[in-house]
Amino acid sequence: MTPMLQVKMFIVAGLLDAVTMIGVGIALFFTFANPFVGQIAG
């Protein structure tokens, strides 16, 4: 039972890490290359 739980734990940890990194990437994209700035200023 332990190896199965260990594999699932590593998968969940990897997915959580990936979600946080993708979120940081999207936040940086909207910080530096915000496509909505032209609509607000216009």
C-alpha cells in the first residue's frame, strides 16, 4: 500500500507545483504585457 500512496503523493505534489508556477507565469504576463491597457486608456 505504501508505494501506491507514495506515487499518488508525488503526482499531487507535482500538480500543485505546476499550478502555482503557471499562475505565477500568467500573473507576470498580465503585469508586464497587459493586453487590457489599451482598452482602459482608450
